[in-house]
Amino acid sequence: MPTFRVKPFLLNSASCNILLFFVYFVFPLLLGKVLAASPIMPLAIFYLSNIFILFYLFRRNYFQNRDFQLRLQSLQETINLSNVEYSKEKGNNLSLKEKNLRYNSLAKLLDKINLTLELESVTETLAQEAFSLISKNKGVCIVYLIDSQNQKLILFKNKAEREGLVIKAKEGDILDLWVLRHAAPLLIEDIRNDFRFDPDKLVLLEIRPVSSLISSPFLTENKQMGILRLDNQEAGFYSQDDLRFLVAISDLGAIAIENSELFKAAHDLAIHDSLTGLYTKDYFLGRLKEEYKRSIRQVTPLSLLMLDIDFFKKYNDQFGHTAGDIVLQKLSKVITGALTRLNPVTSRFGGEEFCVAIAGVDKMEALGIAESLRLRIEKEKIILRRSETNITVSIGIANLPEDTMDEEELIRKADKAMYQAKQQGRNKVCPI
């Protein structure tokens, strides 16, 4: 079936010129003849009407263009506002995602610090997680704990971007003391612009170069246990969100540290005699077993001293049972002070008996140590009910390997030697 194509009618430039010539010159003349009027009149009427029409069209076009530009500007403003809102929402979403990741990590952190009650492991986990999650392993992280005896900060753990960094402020600097004094978290975006601290003074105190810092105290029921601190040489490195997250970590850390200290206290009560502070008999026997195995393995001597207070009953009878407690406490302090350099294992073995295990000491050296200890105890003055007195002890000595190679027999022989000292008149040192 044949197809037909309709070609569009297009005017070229010549045709347009002819058409315009006809409309604006020929048509008015023909119109004048038809109306039997002078050619000038129709031309004037025609051109004037065209001028008004063109004016109207230009005017309408002008207002349309102006409205269009206004609408275009309004749309552009709307687009710009939308872009700003989009960027803001996008930033908020990223921030929320980061916060979710951070706070989800708190649950993992809680699991990690609950794996152990050892203070060393707890503080190591806190320092590592804070340094990684907040600082991205940049700058320095420091954990300070408060020494319960003098209420001063002590450097306990630190993490640093630069290996081998030495923290000179072992008891904290003025920034740490501010946190300790106010019991509140601290954020420093730029130390040079912070009115609370004089940067020149920090330089004079030879404090490490620090530009930005976040620090939070370990607080439990208004009890301060230490400080968790992050700092960096770059200004503006930490934000308010970083500080809030650090506070959340330190809150968990405070509970974990308190639990660790309670565990340590309970453990100390279990292995230490409540009156003298020396090891209990059960714990001493366990430690003696360890020292025995080490001596056998390393082929080194092990000496055991068994001490008994002479005429201990007379102190109780003459001065009362409280006096007996004072005597036991005094003797334990003398033993501890006299033998500290030897790193002994010392125990209240029962009643008024004491046991001291000294590794790496042969029998002859142990005799000299025991005699020196006996003389020191004899010279020590004790005040009981305003009366000055002193105590004496009988000491028995047994040594591994000279006297025995058996752990239990070592105790029996030391005990036997002590009774020999008593039978020989007391206030003596007797080897087996």
C-alpha cells in the first residue's frame, strides 16, 4: 500500500521578507483603496494599532518575565534551603550512626570489663577502649587513680600515639587537679584560648604540649576514684559529643574500679590476718608450696624460721587480752620492718607463733638473719598500761636442701628447732 508523506510548509528568509512587505506596505494601500481613503490614513491607523499591540505585548512579556524570574529565584531559594536541610540531615544521620556505633560499643566494653575483677585488667581495657573509640589511637590517653593513703593521683595506665612517650606528671598536672577539685568533666578545645588556664604557666611547669583535652572523673556516689583523660597537640580535636561519650565510659569504669577494689579488699581479708596484717596460715602454706617447687626447680636454698613469743600468757594475765593484741601487732611490725629487703613470706601461724619463709638464703645466712631479728625484737620497747616492757622470742630454723628435701618435713623440723630453743632457756635461735 503506497504511503504519502506530508511535507511541512517552511518559509525561507526571502518568503518572510515578501510576506512582511505585503503585510506592512501593500495590505494598508489595498485597504485604503477599498475604503476609498487617502493612503496615509490607513497606514497611520495600521501602524498606530501595531504600535499599541506591540507595546501591550512587550509590556505583558516584561511582567511575565519578571514573574518568571521571581518564581525562578523563589524556586532556587527553595532548592538551596532543601540542599542545606539535606546536608544537615545527612550530617545528622552520619552523627547518629556514629553515636549508635559508639554507644553500642559500650555494651561490648561492659562485657570486657566484667570478664575480670583484677584492677590491672580493668584499667587496661578502659584506657585501650577510650583511646581507640574516641581518639582513634591519636594523642595520649591517661588513667589516674587516687591513692587511698594520701589522697593523691597516681599514674596507673597510659596509651600514646608515639611509642616511648614518657608522662612526667606522675601525680597529674593542673588540668587533672582542676577535674579532681571540681569533680566534673573538662573539655578544652584550644588551651591558648581557654581563660581557665594560663598556657605560659603550663610551659613553665614543663607540661607536655597539649592543645585540646577531654577529661572525666571516676565517680561513684560522690566518691572520686581517679580520672580518665584524653589529650592531643591538635586544637579542636575533641568535641562535646566526645566528652559525653568519655563520661559514659568513665561512669562504667568507676563501677568496675570500685568492684575491683572491693574484690581486692575481700581477697586481702581472706589471705591476711585481721589483727597483724600478716598472711594467714592457709595462704602461707600455699605460698610455701610455691617457693618449695621454685627452689627445687632452680636448685636454690629455702630457709624457714619459726618464731614463738616467750611467756606470752603473762602479758594477757598481767595486762589483759588487749595487751596481748598489742604485743602481736608490735611483733609483726618489727618482723616486717627487719626483713623487708629479703622479700620474705611472713605469716601468723597460730596464736603467738609466726613463720617466715626466705628464698635464696642458706642455713648459715638464715642463722645470722634470725639472730639479728631476735636482738632487734628484744630491744624493742612496748608500752602496756603506761608500763614499759619488752618481749623476747624463741626461733627455730630449718633449711632446704641441707635439712630436708620434703616441704612438710621442713615445717616439722623448724617447729622442732623452735621447741629446742625454748627448752634451752628461751630467747634463743636454734637450728635443727
